[in-house]
Amino acid sequence: MQYLGHLPSSDPLFGYLKHEIMPQLGACGKEGFRVFGSSSSHAVYIYEDRATGCKAVGKFYFSPGADTFERSRHKMYREYRNIGEFRTFMGGNRYAAKALGCNEQLNCLLTVEYCPGRSLDSVILDAIYRNGGRQLQEKLAALAEFLAQVHNSSARPVMVDFHKVCRYFEAVLTQLGTLPSPSEKSRLQALCGSYRQDLQMYQDQEVLVHGDATPANFLFGDGRRVVTFDLEKMQRTDRVFDVGRVTGELQHYFLCHTGNKYAAEPFISGFLREYAGYFPDCGSAFISVTRRLPFYMGMNLLRIARNSYLPLDYRKHLVGEAILTLERSETCSRH
């Protein structure tokens, strides 16, 4: 967190925090609030009650010129509802940050509770740079339990609409612009079409997925406690949407920081086996998940390649890796 200063008492947000938000946390704001910045795709700030140290996270959806007010308002309320639904599947070691309020007048502000913990991305980096491989295995096992229990308990007798997933793939490809070469783009479109014809991609029930299962969105506490937040993209779809996001991120981190994608394989394999272990027939579950995994993992590599803060050569390399990953199923089916 980056300390930014104190919130002026004249700011309309001051009264909102003091009278509507902080009382839910057992604080009154009588001594004012410290403000901290947080890196995010949205304007996200952390507000700390000076008297008690209680914190709340504020996520502003509306920024003039960036989006329409109505669209921002819709996103704010959608995440508020998503949090409520997702929290119905929490319990034990699973926790999702609670929504504290919505305020349209304050640039479509969604306020959620602040949850301490160690982020998955920091655990991954420790595994890469500080010999923290055992701890990464332990935390990935806890995350596998978290996701499997949410997925399994939220399953319903509606089969996955894989056509919808393919439309998301096509949107990601469009957002990449000219980054893929014409031949790469053509190959990616053909691969997506091939998966669209694969009946196995439709043969699982819809479950509730986090939708943005990136390392920054999971925190770890003691033991196997896992805390999550940023549920704007929560949806019902294939469970492998989340699983492929995690495994794709693991490959990206090791590839980016070591140049060796294979260094991630023991952690990916361990995570998948832990996840499959929460099914009555873990062997069949492992086969089913890994059969669909290349599509979702490759799609996530393309999603990461959209990020302009990454070096251009590396982004191009990710596109190539995505193609290789998506081609795995074709290779397996030929053998």
C-alpha cells in the first residue's frame, strides 16, 4: 500500500465513511481517515480509521471519459450482488471479503471490507527467488480445496454453454489487435473452431466460478485459510475457467521470471491433482479437467498478452506459447 495522506473532512466521502461504512466495522471515524493507494484496473483506495486502525476498500467504477455512468453503475451493482451470491458458498477455511455498501453519488463507489493476508503472487515469487517451493505447494493445495468446494457445491443441472466461452476467446483475440501475426491469428481462430466442435467441452455442469482467479485476487492466512475478493467477473460456466486461469498464471510467472516454463510443471500438476481429489472418482475427474484444460490455459496466456506493461517481445512469446498450449489436445487426440 502507498500512503497518500488524510481524507479531508470536507470531502463527501468523509461523511459516508464515518456514518455508513465504518460503524459496520466497529469504528466511528472521529479522528479522520488515512488514505492508501492500491494498484488495480479500477481506482481502488484503502481507507483507515485513524483511531482504531480499521480499514475499508473503496472501488470507484465511474471515471468521466473512461466509461458511461450507467455502465459504471451497472458494474458496481453487479459486483455487489456477485459478492452476496459467492459468500453463500463460503465457510470453514473459505472467505470472501464482505460488501459494505454502494454509493452512486460518489462516482459509483463499491466499498468492501479490508482483509489481511499474503497474496498468491508473493508466494509464487518466493518460490522462484527464495526457495519457497514447499510453501507454494501448500498454498496451491489450499486454493485447490477452495475452488473445488465452491465449484462442487454450486453445480446445477445445466450443461456448460461452451459457445459463450468461445465468444470470450474471440473477444480476447480482438483485443490483442495486431500483436499476433496474420498466420498466428488464423491459427488461433482455427484452434478455437476445433474446440468448438469437441463435444467434451460441453459435457460438464455449470458451476459458479470466480471469473478472475489471478494470483493477486487470493490471500492466504494461517493454515489452509483462503480469502478472495474482486468478484466483478463472477459467472456460471465451466469449472476449468478458474482452473485454467490459475495454471496459466503459474506458467506465465515462471516463464516471465525464469525463462523456463517447465519449472512451473510440478506446481501445476500438484494443483490439478489436489483439485481432482475433491471428487468421488478423482481419476476420472483429473482426466476430464486436464482434457479441457489446454483451451482455458491457452486462452489465459492470450489474456495476459494483452497487458501493454509487459515487454513487447514477451507478449509475442506468450501468443506463441498459447498456440502451443491450445495444440496439446490435437496432439493427444492423434496419439
